Amino acid sequence: MRLSMTLEDWLDCTDLDSRTLEFSLYSDRKLHRLTAAFLRRVWEVLPFHDQAAVEATEEFADGKITADEVGWIRSLATRESGETVWLSRPSFDEYDLLYDFDCCPCCDGSRFRYECRVAKQGGIMDGVRNGVEEPACIAAQAAWHALELEHPHIARHPESMAAIWEVKSQFAAIREILGEGNAGESFQASWRTETVRLIARGIYRDRTFDQLPILADALQEAGCEDEDILWHCRRPGGHVRGCWVVDLAMGVS
Ligand SMILES: [Zn+2]
């Protein structure tokens, strides 16, 4: 049995490769949700096209759109922002696409240049499409990108106390989505009664996280006395779609 990722695990992951490796132990859906959670923490400073890519990522996590559709929207964000957060392992060719270059005589304005790129390269960049299939890598990059967006001066000094403080604060999103301790393992299928599933699905669908104490009551009625689970439901605030308790109650991972 494996315990959920701890703060010490997270702080020990000081580069993208080690974060990717750590995240790769979780389901694709969880990792799409985690990517969205990292970037939603910096929503106010997130460019419009990246906001659209986050929303598409959430829809993809729920199976509402296809991998090509989320890839197209992420590609648009990548071209518009010039950032590499949605690229799995960027190739030099695709880096070229992110910056201004004279691709042909008709490229005399950014709009035309963009359309020209799409016509020549297709709507979905290969590296972005690969990233859809490598959610651990994208989640690792999203954490770093969020830090850079909100605190550019901190990101340049990852060893500073301020940077470590911010990285610690990101752990709240990890704990909310990937779980705490071994609660995921101890959840009993018999607790997932029809009432529990109904309440959980309603919370997930409508983002009514203020209903979580009611879910706690229903779980307790079904026999759950797990303190981690009940406390998670009854504590105030901090929940997002992908909340590990709501997921467990719905029976998704
Ligand atoms: Zn939660």
C-alpha cells in the first residue's frame, strides 16, 4: 500500500523530471485536475487563451471533449502566449513556432501570421498533443508555470525562502486532489451508498462544496468513521473539483 504524496516528497522534487516521476503514480484524470488546480490558483494573471486551455483540460478530464479538441485549444494558447507549459517535451521546431519569424510574404500581421502557421503546421502542435497523453509532465510544468506567473522574481531564485514558501502553498492543491495519508486505500465500497453517490455527484456537478458536511453525515450513516475523510468534509473551504473525498464517494479515481 502506498501513502499519498507528502509535503516532504513534494519539497524533495526540485526539478521537472522528479515531479513528473512522482505524479506519474496517479491517474490521468487526477493529473488533468491537478494541472487545472495549479493554474486556477493564478487565474487573475493567466492569459485568456490559457484560461480557455484550463477549462478545456477540465472538460477533457470529465470526458466531455476529445484529446484532439483539448490539444487544439492548448495549441492555440501555446501559440498565443509563447509559453511551453502545454508542450510535453518541446522540440526545437515547435519552439520556432512560438516566436515571430518571417514564414512567408503574407505574414505582415500577427493574425495573418498565426493563420499561416496553422495552415502550414496544422491546428494541433505535436508536442502539445503529446502533452495531452503525458499529464504527469504537464502537471509538473503547470506548477512551475503558475509560480513563474505569480512570482517571477521568486521563480528565478528557487532556493530562496520565499520560493520554498510558495512551493509549500502549492501542496494544498496536491493534497486536495491526490489525497491525504492512506485514506484512499481505507475507503470501503460499502460506504458508497446511493445517497452518498447522489450527494457527491451533486457537489461535483454544481461545485457546491459547502455541502461537504452533508456528505460527511451520509458517509457516517453508511458506517464511515475514518477521521481523515470526515474531517476533510467538515473543515471549512479549500475544495476544488477533483477533491479526493468527493471522487472516492463518486467512485472515480
Ligand atoms: Zn476536498
